[in-house]
Amino acid sequence: MIHIIGGSKVALNLYQILKKNKIKASYYYFDKCGRNKKGGLDFFQNQHKLINSHPNSEKLIISSETAFVNLPSECKKQFNAHYFLRNKNNFSLICNEIACKNVDNIDINKKELKYPIFVKPHEFGLEEVNFRLKILKNENELNEIKHCAEYCIFQPYLSQQEYNQYAIAGYYTGNVNSLIVVKQLSQFPMGTSAFVMQDEEKMKLIKEKVAAYLTQIKFIGFIELEFKCSKDFQDIFLIDINPRLWGWCYYYISAVKNIEEVIFNNATPVLKMKKYWINPYRMFCSMFKRNFKAPSLRNVIKNEICYEPMF
């Protein structure tokens, strides 16, 4: 039995794949949007099932930040490595271990600040912060969010013109080959992928170091690490870690041909990847923002695209 905690879109994707493979699973939602989906359970009414689950025959999978915030204390002990990785105060230490750079924080109380400034919550899911990411262009925009500044991290903005965005992700089983590297070609809205392609070569060394570090801290499960890389790859910055299902994960989980063995036995995934993944709605919205990156007609004809399910 697999318990997917968090009724997000990615949770539904995984649930449908498990169902297709005749693997018993349920997902637990936190709000009414999950009630109309077959198989969904109200988290707060059913969390006793998670507390009483048997670790050898039942697996808990986190699919949202809300799940991390609300997970029963009885269940948290099996996710110690997950909570460590999602804590942004640990990023400097993690960067040292995986041979990349940490983005320095900005003290917003200084008299002279250089804009734009990138801002995000210390921890996603906090009630005190009503946004996921922001780019502040001036002092007025900074003043508008100062009421929640103590719960936020402020950093220099690494623009898309100067940096490419990559991600290393997968269901880590202790083997480097359980992870893939993708280049994130477009986003909509900011921070949410719309178009990605597998691109392993330039980040091969970082992927190996990530795998070694995850093994060192005894991490097993779904994870995504996001990076901003200068055009010449001389500067590689770690910008986020999601030790859970992530936005474009359908690209990965739909390509795993032995998903039951992976989740229950930590087998190395047998992957049959397509060249690209797109979320059609988000990609077209990104084009309205003047990002015209898209697969070619040739890619469509050759069946080289994994399409995000639009349900």
C-alpha cells in the first residue's frame, strides 16, 4: 500500500500511474479540490491510517509542502533527511558537499539595495507569507511585503538572460542512475516549469556528487534539486531543494517501467525517457510572456514529447 500525502496535481499523476500498474494506493488531500477525484481521502479525517501504517509493507510519499507542515509527529521520524534538505538554513552546508555555490542572502535593512531582489519564504506553506516567489523591482515593492519579511529570504536575482536553469531529480534509491538531469527551458508562472528536456552532459559531475551526498545522509525517495548555471558553467548555484514530488515529475514517473520494485525494494529505475516534457497550457502562457521556446513539429511527429496530463 502506498499513501500519497497531499492532493496536488502531481499526487494525482502518481496515483493514476500506480493504479494503472495495479498497485494499491490512496492520496490524502487538504482542501476540497481533492474531493471530486476518485481515491482521494480527507487528510485530517484519515491521518490515523498514516500513523498506524506498517513501514515494511506500506510506503508514505510526500507530494506537497502542505504535507510537510501537517504530517503527524509519529510519521516525521522516517523523514528526518527530507526535513533536513528542505530547511534552507542548511543550504550552505549542502553546497559544500555537492561542489556548487550558495546564493548569498541580502540584508534588506541596508541603506543602499541593488534591485531586482528575489524573495521566497523560509519555508513554503507558512500562513504568514501569501506568496511562493517574488521579484522586487523597487523600494515600494519591498515595503509592501515588509510585514512578513522575518519569514522570508532575500537574494540577488539571477536572471534568465545570464543563467540557465537545471534540475537533478528522481526517486533516489542509492544509485546515481536513479536520478536524471533536465534543462528547464520555460516557466509559467515563475518557478513552475512549462517545458523541460533531459540534458545530462554538463551536470554529470554535480549529479554524481548529489548522489554521493544523498547516500551519505541515508536519503531515499522522490527529490528535485534546482540550479542556476552561468552560460559557461563556471558558476553553479543551488537555488532550491524539493524532497518530494515536483512540478514536472510526470516526465520521470511515466518513464519508470518498474515503479513497484523502485518504491518497495529500492531497485534502480528502468527508464524509457522521451526527449522533452511539456505542460501545454503553461507553455502557451509562457509564450504570451515572450518566451517562444517550444518543441519542433519534427519532435511531435517523431513522438519525442511527454505531455503533462490535462485533467
